[in-house]
Amino acid sequence: MTIMPPARVTATDAACTLIAEIRADHPDILFHQSGGCCDGSSPMCYPADDFKIGEHDVKLGEIDGVPVYISASQFEAWKHTQLILDVVPGRGGMFSLDNGREKRFLTRSHAFTAQELELLQD
């Protein structure tokens, strides 16, 4: 029996609900984990055509068919953690599609166990 490696990115039910709400207005979207400039370390949600993925960006996975990316330098710092998209009250990032909805995406994390890290390296 093969044990599957853990997902590098997951989402809460609240995040999946907000993703569905945003996709009703913008069907083709993506996430990019912000590096902390103007909007802190927030997961930023963009129309897929409005954001250029960099050649050094790393795709962590997908949430309900929506790709999630992070910069290579941030990936190196966070590769030992699973990112969990969640939602909290507040305003989203200035250019993020959650802005103006009175709730925003937030990244939580779970440190991978030694066994989970081993599975990720296979």
C-alpha cells in the first residue's frame, strides 16, 4: 500500500466558500502567497490573466481547481510547512479579489512531521 504525501496547500471550508463566491464573478483565478510587501504575508487572489507567474515561482498545488503559487525564496523558507488558506473578517489585499468583501484570505500553517517530510521527498 502506497502512502500519499501530504498536500503542500489546503483550505478550510470557509476559504472554499469564498473561492466559490469570487469565481462566480471571476471564473479563472489563481493565488500567489504574498512575500510581505504592501499586503503583508497574505494569500493574494488574482484573475489568472492579470498575474504573470514568475519563472522562479513554485506551484504548491490547487484548491478546488485554483492553482496556488509561492516565490522560490519563500518556498525555501516554508518548505517544511503546509499552508492552509483560511478566511477572517477584514479587507483583502489592495489588488486581491477578496478586497471589498468584508472578509479576507489568511494563511495558516502546519509544520510537517518528520514522516510527512520524508513522504514529500520520495
